Amino acid sequence: MRLLINLSTLKKGGGQNVGLNFIKSLLRLYGNKDEFSFVFCVVKNTEIDFTLQKINSKFQVIYFPQNPLNRILFEFFYGKKIITRYRIDVIYSYFGYGLFPKGVPQICGSADSNIYYPEVNFWANYKGLKLFWKRIIDAYRIRAVKRVAGVIFENEAMMQRGKCIHKIKNSKFILPSVNFIDFPDNKSFFTQDNRNGTFVGLFFCSWQKNKNYMIIPELLSSFKRKGIHFRIIFTAELDTSKECLSFLKKISDLNLKNEINIVGSIKKEYISELYSKVDFVFLLSQLESFSNNILEAWYFNKVLVVADELWSRSICKNAALYVARNNPEEIVKSIGFLLENKVLYGILVKNGLEQLSTYPNIDERTELEIDYIKKIYESS
């Protein structure tokens, strides 16, 4: 089987890390098997590209444009030539969708949660041309999941909604996996630990409105009013973006500079240290397909404070503190109760570890993916 692995949408961040784990596992398990040969679609000068260059294995690499629109045009005009030249039997677009000829079965991973929850006004903060393009992109993604031969989901609730709303006929639910071996105990990012009895929460995200980071100033103000010493670590970048400047102004207006530490992007080697500094991990997204923050919070024995939504209940079950994502007073009250009830805190940590034990390791997940790809190929 000649398998085209389309990783051209994975250029940075968590998605690229997941793709890197998949590549290493795929080539470790199947790289020397005569049953398979692989062709990879990647963006040049990404970590995925560098990793493939270092691996001594028999596969071919095709470089795709970095710009999304140029990538789609490249797929449209050169997709058939790629299929013919490399004699491709089946395509796996890891996240997203490739505009390749329909004659070759394509399996795609779908993580665009908003297309499965049309009742949620996900783009409420967008207007005019930006809103128009978001709607166009959503329409393209909906058409994609209807067109492919199979869809892999990391969220079971999303898979069921996909079947109901978009009439997706063939889909597979596969739990995600995180390679915790890549999180060494490195103690050098934070120069000192200034907790001194202060509780610390973590917002592990960038300037993404869906993550609800603008509630941070209100949370800190509420903690102050209730006499709870609480500080937040936020991994967004300090830059000149409108989002950053607006956030900093609100922090300054409320005199909260000492209660927040904006640390910027965190490399893998510092993740273990980062989690050692916190007590709570916040995930207040309106929608998510999945988030590595969930697995990391469980792995590092931290309580996950998560938005009380259908997507989160589907994933976290009894291993999270559920809160109303837009109600800072309720969130602070719930955390305050937990701080007074150490037994309940311990129960949530224990439940998290139990949930984590049900997730596959990287090789197990890769095997599930390849088994599904083979099933689609054999039935096409």
C-alpha cells in the first residue's frame, strides 16, 4: 500500500507536536515493512520537515506551500499529478483536508469543533470581511468531511454530531495520546519560586478568544475581593497585537500587575517545570475538539478547571471542576470551596489519573489509525 501522509496543515504549535509523534511512531512500527511505502506532504523548514530529514528511512517528501490558500490551489492543480507520479493508493490528511482527486480514498482527522455545533455563535466577535471568510472556510470544511471516505475524531460527542448534522457515513473515534517522555524534569525556565502560600492557576494558551483569556483580570479581582491569594501564569506572547494591548490595559487599570505572569510560548523541555508551579489548569474554551492541556493537567496531578459544556463533559467526565465559563464570581467561589476541601481536590486529581490510564500510548494510537486506513482502503 502506497500511503500519502498529508501533514501540510501542521506548521507550528501543539498540532505539529502531535504530527511529530505520529511520524516517529509510524516509521518505527511500519517503516521497514514491505506492506507499506510512505510519501509525506509537508511545509518546508518546519520541525516536521527537519525531523524527516534526520530520519534514515525509505520515503519521499513533497513540499507544499505554507499559505493556506496557496496550499489549496496547489492541491487542486497538482493533486492528480502527485497521485499518478507516486502511484498513491490511499491518503491520510492528519488534520484538515486535502483537495485531491476523489478517485483515491482519503481519510482525514477533524478537529474543527465549531462546524459540529452550529447553534454556537463561534464567530460572534468577527464582522465584515473577516466574518465572511470565516464562514467560507467553515463551508469548505463541512464539504470536506462529507466528501472524504473516512473521518477520525478525538471527541466522541463531535463524532456523533457529525453523523447527525452532516450525515458523515464512515467515522472512527480514536483517543489522542501525549508523549510524556518528552517532558523532562528541567528546572531552569523560572529563576525563582515566589509562591509563598499563594495559589497559582495556569492559562496555557495564546491570544485566542475562544480560550476566554479576557476573563483573567476579572478572576484575579474577584480572588482579591475574597481575600484569596491567587496568581495566574499565562503563556501568551507579549507583543503589539490588539488583543495583547487590550489585555495589558485592563490588567493595569485594575492594578493586577503583581498577580499575573505572562511568560510567552513554552518549549517542551520546560513544560514539567511549568506545571510544577501551578495548582489549577484553566480551560475555559467555548468549544474544543480536544486539548493537550487536559491530559497534561491529569498527568501532572493538577485540578482542571473547565468550561461546563457538552464537549468538555464528553472528554473529562468526573475528572474536572466544571464552571460557567463567563461567570468569574462563580469560578472563584468553586475554586475557593475546593481550596477549603483538600479531600475533594485529591479526588479530582485521582479521577484525572484514572481517566488518563484509559488513553492509548503513541504506538497504540498509530496502530488504530493504520488499521482504520487499511479498512477504508480495502473497502473502497
